[in-house]
Amino acid sequence: MFESPSLTSTISLPDARARLLDAALQLFSAKGLDATSIRELATLADVNIAAVNYHFGSKEALHAEALRYGFRKLSEIQPQLDVLLERAQAEWSQSGSIEAVEAGLVAFIHLFVTTTVASPEERSLLIFDREKLTANPAVQQIIREFFEPVGRVLSGFIALLLPGSSEETITLSTYSVISQCVHLRNARTAIRHFTKRDPLDPEFVLLMANHISAFTLAALRGMRKNPG
């Protein structure tokens, strides 16, 4: 039987809407959208079957909200990420300081890694993993709402650090950095096996953020010296 931590540990709303969201996180992550019925959701949430439509409009809308829940922290830090890039761009315009841009990129990596790893909502991530290879509109909305803004900021840093590079090079470099960051979240079982460390331990998360930063800066410096 699929088990998950109670949503009340992260949402302190003991109402029908919160219970439905908790039920959605549990059932959709275990069974998927198509295999989960509205009746099952209502039963697990201990609400009337009409409550799904009343609170969310449809089962599909509840599914989309369960997906969004796991990525909400990206929205919370997005203003901070934007400020980091704005400051780096200002420093670059005023003094052409590569060091200031690199420092901003390091701050970006640390904030992104610690935020996405520190308090992951496993069930939302499982739902996303189930749906990401499909044409589900909710997945596309997650990409537009949460991933695109983060990627835009990171691409901005890389464009400053690789002046004159093609759009393709900037895009591929952005993917490379993001992949390192999210791997810590997505491959925790493998990381625990190979490193014998708890991948959620703050000390290990900081170690990895430092490593990803150093590795990324070394790669970008090498690309500047040997373009193409």
C-alpha cells in the first residue's frame, strides 16, 4: 500500500480543499491520473464526491494543482534569482567584472540547489515523473510557470560569461548546469549508494552546491579560453 506523509505537515488547512489536495498527491503519485477516480479521491479525503468539482473544477484541475504544489518553492525564490542576475548585469555594464558575474552565478546555484533539495514534496515529483513524457497540458504549464523563469536567469549569467557565444551554446550550457543541480534531487537513492551520504543532509547539500559551482566555473572559464 502506498504511504505518504500527511499534508498537514506542510499545509495547515484542515478543510476539504486541503484534504482533497493531500488525497490527490497520494493517489496520483501512486496510480496516475487516468487510474484514479473522483470517488477514490473523495473517499480518501472524507468529503462528498461533488467536492472535487466544487473546489477545483475537475479531476484534471486537481491533478494540475497537485503538480504545482511540489514546485511552489521555485516561485518563492524567483524574485531573488532575478535580483542576482540584475546585479550581475549592472556590475558587468559598469566595470566588466567577470568576478562579479561568477559570484552571482555561484549564489544562483547555491540558492537553487538548497531550495529544491531542502524540502522536496516527493509526491508531486512522482506525479511529474509519471506525466513528463506525455503531452499532458499540466506538465507544459509547469515548464512555462516554473522552469522557464529559472532557465532565463541562468541563461543570462551564461551569456555574460560566454560573450559572443551562439544561442545553442548558451542553451546547452544552461541545460548542463541545471542537470547537475536537479540530479541531487532526482537521484537521491543512487547518491546514497555511491557516496554513503544522506543526500538531504544540509552539510552534503552544501558540499554539492560548492562542487557544482566550482565545476561550472571551471568549465565556463575553459570555454572562454577555447571557444568553439
